[in-house]
Amino acid sequence: TQSTWGVKSRRLDVAKVCLGKMGNARAARALREAEKEPEPEVRVAVLAIHLGMFEDAEDILKRCGRFDLLNRLYQATGNWERAIETAESGDRIHLKATYYNYAKDLEATGNYRGAVENYERSNTHRFEVPRLLQDNPAELRAYIERSQDKEMLKWWAKFLESSQDLEDALRYYERAEDWFSMVRVHCYLGDTAAAAKVADESRDCAACYHLARQYANEGATPDAVKYFSMAKAYGNAIRLCVENGLEDQLLNLAIQGSKQDMEQAARYYEQKQATMDKAIMLYHKAGNIARAMELSFQAERFAALELIADDLDENANPELLNRCAQFFIENSQYERAVDLFVKAKRYREVIDLLDKRNITITEELAEKLTISKEDESVSKEVRRELLEKVADSCMREGQYIMASKKYTQAGNRLSAMKALLRSGDTEKVIFFANVSRQREIYVLAANYLQKQDWRADPEIMKHIITYYKKGKTLDLLASYYEDCAHVEVDEFQNYDKALGALREAQKCIEESSIASLTEKERRIESIVLKTDLVSRFLKVRELYSSSPVEAMAQLRLMLDTPDIDDAVRVGDIYGMMVQHYHSAGDDKQAYQVFEEAMRKISVNKLLVYIDANTISSVYSNLGLSPPKSLSKHSNDFIDANGDNDQAFIEEEVEEIDDNF
């Protein structure tokens, strides 16, 4: 037919027309509902099923992976074996439903054994099997006997109990491990000893609670308290202890109970002075800090007060916090008093304490004393004053980084920078100076950086120059350039760089705004003189290559120049002259120059400027013995490979730093 051809060719439009002509309304409706399915093959499979083409439908459903529909097809056609196989392999979500439907089918055909097995597989046996076997009590009892299911055993025990077969009911309750029901039945039978044995062995809370109520009704209070405790019903146990005066057990029960249980016991204990400590402890553990503190003050239990104070927070009564803080002040525990004053927001008292007492500021305490800017309950003045007091305390204790932080929060950036300078943290000093953008801070930072090893770190040198310029203190920058010139001469004998530094110093001092015109002119004159002397020395060194004799004459004139050593080292001049005369073979003149140098410069320092071998050679060529002072230092100088030179340089650098 054309509808069959529609299945083969997947032409559902043709199949719809055929179904309409055939008058097959059921198939047409099923096909219309199948259009909701996402797979087009499912619609073809539905059409095939209604046309009786089951094999084609099965093949189509397998290929499109719709095992749920394939499972339903097998069930509808009674092919349960293949339905279960499909559910186990591809449709496990409907596996139990498949077992259940199969059990229903078997029950309908009278196969009760098979139905029971499949009800168990579908996990519906607890209800379905008793229903199935309700007309056959013997077989039902036999099934229960074989069963290890606790729910089934419990159901059967209840059935027996309702039938007044209590002995058998107890046996099945025991198999089901339903200890509560066992205790309940034993109590009903009046056998509390057996009930107690079950409760002791099982430790079941429900069983113990039921037995405790039984003992309470009988007036056996100690036993009732025991089993209420085992049931963790501490409130009931505490109530019995209070009513019957069993104080020896009350405290342990209260500690194990809830906060309400603790407060119930505490109210009992606070009625007697002898048990006040227990009342305070229980109120504390229950979180009722205010009541615990109040009792501590009333009973003068100060040891307990110290323990309780640690748990006070901002939500506590301010008057209570203040009272406790005053107690700690009287006992010289100022840090704890400060903590409580902060919680009570009594910042004036905190300021007074920080001012009068030497209180150690920890990082945690410092943060507690930092009031948020959003806290409108505290004025800006109080906040600033408190932060500065904290910072002052940190400075006294040597906590400079923390002090700087607190000064910054108080808005006192200048003090913050001074604290950072004392900390010695160069990176933080540079960072703070960059973000602060204040003239005074720039100058402080530059002065500090001059004391660091700026010679080895060009970045530090750049910062020094930048900060002096931004701080508009060109006179200080000029002094720095002069120091640079001295270092270049003393450490590296680099007169070219020294000349450049002096020229920069001259520019800075000319542009500076020194108030005293006389002082400014004096500084300019001094720098110009040094610049001229260094420039003359450099020209002499250049002249030496073309006219050594003229160069020596110029050097002799420079030696007679006043204050020559402020710009050019005399040792460099003498060293150049000795080396020249020795190289020219005029050792006598070299000797005279060296003797003259020794009258002005110690031998130890001369070895920095003049090679010891050269001096030894001069004396040897003249047949003279070197001075004892020279012999003493010469070998050490040579053996140490310049160690004396290094020691002298370091000594000179230290002198420069100290003078600066």
C-alpha cells in the first residue's frame, strides 16, 4: 500500500494522506503527536507500529538510539525478555519500571513466584509482595522468614504486635534491629529490666528516651537521668536534677547540653554563693557574656573575669565594657584595657592611655585602633589624634613601617616620611616620595638617598637629582653635584666626570633662590675655582703628550696654588711628576719630588698615587736605601695586590659621607 511505501521511503506526507483515506484516526493522531519528537525517524517508527510493521519500527528505533521507545514497544508486544535486555543496556532509567511492569504481567497470568522476584528487582516488594500474598498467610510468613529486609521484618513485627503475638513480635523486632520498638514492648509488658538491657546494649537514643520516660513516670529519678543522658535529652535530665537536687550530676549534663540547657543550670547555681563559679562558667559557655560578667563583679570572681573579657565584642553593653576596662587598668593590664575601650568606642580614654602608659602596639591592635572614615560616630579630629598617638607609640618601639602607615592615615605625610627614613626601606621611601608630591618630602627623600650607595645604583642618583629639582632646592642639588665631583676624583681619578659634575653644580647654584646674596656669590666663587683647577689639570694631562717639560712646569705652578687639594688631589700631581722623571731617567729629580711629597702626604697615602716599584727603582738607581716607613709598607702593598689602596679609598669615602 501507499502508507507502507511511505514508511519505506520516509515520506510522511504521503503516509498522512493514506491514513486519511484509510480512516485510521488512531494512527493519524499518534503520528501528529510524534511530530513533537526531535528525531524525524521516531515519526516514521510510530507510523510503522500502527501499520503493524514491528520489525521495521524496531530497526528504525535502534538506529536513531531511542531505546526508551524500543523498550515500550517490546513491552507492548509482550516481548519481556528483550524489553529487560534493552532496559539494562540502553534504557537504565526505566529499568525498575520495566521490572515492575513485568511483575504485574506475571501476576496477571498467575505466576506469583516470578512476580515476587521482579517486584524485588523493582524495589517495590515491601508493599506489593504483602498485597500479593495477603490471601495466603502461610506463604507470606515463609517469605518473611527468608527475607533479610529490615523494613519487611519491621512490618511483619508490627503486624504480629497488632495481633497480640508479642513474643514473636519481639523476635522480629530484634531481627530488624528496631530497638525502640523492643523497649516499648518490654515496657508495655512491665519488664523494665529487659528494656534496660536492650537500651544499654544498643545505645539507641529513641530507645533510651522511651525507657527514661518510663523510669520518670515510676519515680526512679536516677535511672531516668541516666537514660535521658544516654538519649542526649540533656534538658529533661537537667530538669529532673534541678527538681530533685541532684547537683553532683547537673554540671556535667549542662556542659554536654545546648545553650538553653546551660542557662537553665546556671540559673539554679547562681541562687547559691557556694556554686557561683559554676553559674559564671555556664553563662560564659552559653554565650551570655553580660550575665557572666555581672555575676563576676558581684561575687568578686576576678580570675573568671579575665577569662570572660576575651569574648567581649562590640555588641556588648558599653557600660560593661568600660567597667571591665577600668578593672584591667587597676591591675596594670593596659593592652587589654585599650582593646575593651576600642570595643566600647571610648577613644578619648584610648588616647589618654597611649599618652600616659608605655603600651606595646601590635599589628592587630593598630588595626583595631584605626577608625574607619565612614564611621560617623567619631569626629575627624578624634580619628586623627588617635592615629597619631598610635604612630607615636610605634615610633618609640621602633616599628617604623607601621608608624608611617598610621601617620599617612592620619594625613600627616611629613611624619610618615620621617618614619620611613628611619626604617631604612629605600624602595618604600622612593614610592612614598613619588605618590606624596610634596616639596618637603622630596627634599627628605633626596637627603636620605644621598646616604645610600648611590654610586653603585644609577637609579638612585636619578631619583636624588629629580627630587631636589621637584623640591626646588637647587642649592642642595649643587652640593650633591660637588660631592659627586669629589667621589669621581677620590675613588676613580676621573677628572672628566668631576668637571662635568662641577659645571652642573655651577648651573644649579646660579639658578637657586638662596636668600643671602653674599652666600650665593661665595658658593659660585668656590665652585668656579674648583672648576678652573680641574680644567687646568685636565689640560696639563693633554699637554703632557706633546710637551712634557711644559706640563711639568704647569704642575709645579698648580702645587703652589692655594687650596689646590679642594679640587685636585696633590698626590695625583706628585705621582704624575715622579713617574715622568723616572721614565725620563732623571731619578734624582724624581727622588726630590718624592721627598717633597712625603713632607706633605703620609707614606701610606702616597702608595695610592705612586707605584711602590717605581719608588723602589728610584732609590735603587741612586744607590739609596728606601725610607724605613716606605720599606715597611711596600711589601705589604705589593703582596696584598692593592689592599692598602682599597682601604684608603674606603677611609676617604667614609670621611666624605660624614662631612656631607
